[in-house]
Amino acid sequence: MSDLLNYILSQDSFRKNRLPSLYSDFSIQAKTNPDGYRVNVAAWEQALTRAARNGYISSHTFLQHSGDGKVQRRKANHLTLHVSEGLLRDLEIPELGRPVALGAVFEDAVWNRTMVPVHLYKASAASLRKPQWGLIDTTTLSPWNVMVWGLKQIRGVVVGSGTDAPRLQTQDLVLVSNLQEAAEKLVKQVLDASPSRTDLVFSKESFVEAFGTILNENSELSNTDYDVLLLYLSRDKGAIAYDGKTIRFRPTDDSPREITEQDTAISLIKSLTATMTRQIGSLEKKIAELNATARAALGDKNRVSALAALRSKKLAEHNLQQRLDTLAQLEQTQLKIEQATDHVEYLKVMESSTGALRGLNAQLGDVSKVEDVVYELREEMSKVDEIGNIMGEAGPQIDETEIDEELEGLEFKERKAKEEQEAEGTRKQLAELDNLGLETKGAIRKAPVGQNVDSALEDSIEKLSQMSVEEGA
């Protein structure tokens, strides 16, 4: 059982009780049971699209040489689907055979633009738009229009005839949802990093190296995927400028749409830097191996082999030094290009700012005009003050003498009320003293025999003291 089939059968829509229906010729249900037909078509379409996204379509493994030796890598079709008899074989189940109605699935997907034939997509950007079926203008015939007319009028070309299941055509289809997802993730990854001008430029090889696993970390995009993705990013999305060799991301709509000489130079420098880095790693590894060989030969008393290994080591060290020097020069050149690019951008900002200030100053006019406006403003403000003064003079006249006499009358009444209040308080205090004196005399007379008269006097004095304290408070 293939990896693709294992993945397909792991989907919820491919439960065991659903398999007989999904592998049957459900194309005949398009009219008799439209809901069942659409469910089966959607199940196959979604399963194949997800399988491609996860690297289970047309995958193969290859070896790539790197500075550390050979690395095993796997490529697969993530953005495209190769439709052929091989796909049917990969989906074959012993008890149910091959999916009979798979042709109807692809026909429906093409009809709804969720999948688009690669050759038609390359011929026209309109192939990704949602269908607007109607009369075709013969003056604007295109490969896509011809196919639409064929599907609509002569369905036997793809569908077959009568109630027969649509024949499966060998073709490559663009998986539109996967393509759009990959493009969005890729552009976001680049632009969110706040890149410099040189960071936006890639050669095709460095682009492949940097973004091969954009959808799945375990497998890389296929060559067909790269062609479709670069076309979509440049032609349909406008996110990059691309000339077949050099790629430059466009962070704004104002960025140039064409590859410049500077872009080409940056791309070549970055490619050469990557090449030098790989060669340096390979030479360092070779030097270490030759050094070990020389030591082993000396241990075996094989002087000739040791000398040969040391000679080779010296040559490798010489080559390594040359490449290190070249790499340093390339890095310095790239740094200077970045600095020059920053200077250009700074100059553009300064020019733009100068133009903005010039426009604002033009609206203000010359200095004399501003002085005239300020002078006139001051004149008008002084007029407002004069008018306020005149209006104040026009108000009712008040006799200040009458106001002073009225104030003195109020003050006299206030003093008189205060004096009467103080006199009343004094009378109350004198009355209390008289009462206290009488109480003291009565207490002395009524004191029992043997009681000290002094104690009665002390009580009276205590009451007087408390009263004086309360008055003070």
C-alpha cells in the first residue's frame, strides 16, 4: 500500500463504510443524486489536495552534495498534481480496485477552478478566476476559452458520452488553494523579517534553497511547483520581480517591476558567496582527512604516503586560503552595496521631504505675506479690545460714595451685634458667679458637725476653676 493511499484512508471522509461509494462510478449520480455526487467529489478533491500539501504526491528522494557530504532530500508535488494511470495505481485497493469516477472529480475541480491545467495556467492569468459562464467572445479566444467551450458544449472530449464515467486524462493540474497558501506564507516570511535591499534579492538557486520546504518541512517543492509559484508571485500577485534567473521581492507597490543591474549584481554576489562557503567547508574537511592520513602513514612507517598526503594538504590549504580571501572580498562588496543602497533610499526620502516642504511653503507664500497676516491679526485683536472698552463705558454709572456708605453701615451693624453678644455672655457669667456664692454660703451653713469647712470651700473653688477653664476654651 502506497504512502499516498495510507494518507487518503486516514481521512475522516474515507471511513471504511464510505469506501464502496467513493470507489464506485458515482458520476452517474450527478443528476439522480446531486447531493451524494457533490459529497463524493468534495471528499476526493480535499483528500488529494491535502495529500499534495503534505508531500504524498509524486514524491522521490535524491542525494545532494554539501560541505558536510551527501544529504538525502525528498521532493514532491505540493502545488501541482500529476494525473495519470500511476495515480490510479497508487490509489488502488485490493477489495475495491481503482477509483472509477476520479475523472469526474478532476472535471468538476477544473470546472470550478479549484484545479487548473498547468499549460492553461501558464498561458493565461484569467484561468484562476472563478467561472463566469456565458457566451464566449470569439475575438478574445484563448486556450482557456477553448477548453471552457469544449467542456460546456462537447463534454465527450473529457467526460465521455452517455452515462460512462469521465475518462482520466494525463495532465498536470495546479492546486489553487495550495498555490495561494504557499505564496502567502513565503511573502510573509520574507517581508516580516524587515529585510534590507540585498535580503530581498535571490538567484533562482538560492530561492529554491531558501523556500523549498515552505509548505512541508519533510519534503521540498518539485521543479514544476517552483515554475508555477514564481509565475504566480510575479504575474498574478505582483509580489516579486523575476526575469528567469534573478528574483527580487517587492515590499511596496512602488517598487520596480523589472530586475535591475543592481539586482543582478547582488544575486551573483550572493550565489558566489554561497558557492565559496560550500567549497570552504569541503576543503576544511579534506584537510582534516589528509592530516589524519599523514599521521596514519607515519604510524605505519610509510614515509612516501605521509609526504604525499602532506603535499596534498598544503595544496588544499592554499586553495582554502584563496577562497577565504575571495569570500572576505565578496562579503565586503555586498556590505558596500547595502550601504550604497541605504544612501540611495536616504536621498530619496530627503528629496521627497524637500518636495513636501516646498509645497507647504508655496501654500504659505513668502515671508512678507506671513508678516502681513500676523500684523492684520494683531490689528483685529486690538479692535476687539477697543470695542470691549467702549461697551464697558456704555454700562450704568455707579456712585462709589454710596457704596462706601453702605459698606460702613454694614460694618457698624456687625460690630454692634458682636458687642451685644459679648455683653450678654458677660451677664450670664456674673449671674452664675452670684448663684455659686449663694450655694457656697448655704453649703457652709448646712455642713454637719465635724466636717471641715475648708472642704466645702475647696469644692466651690474647684467649680470656679472649671468654669474659668470652660470660658477660656
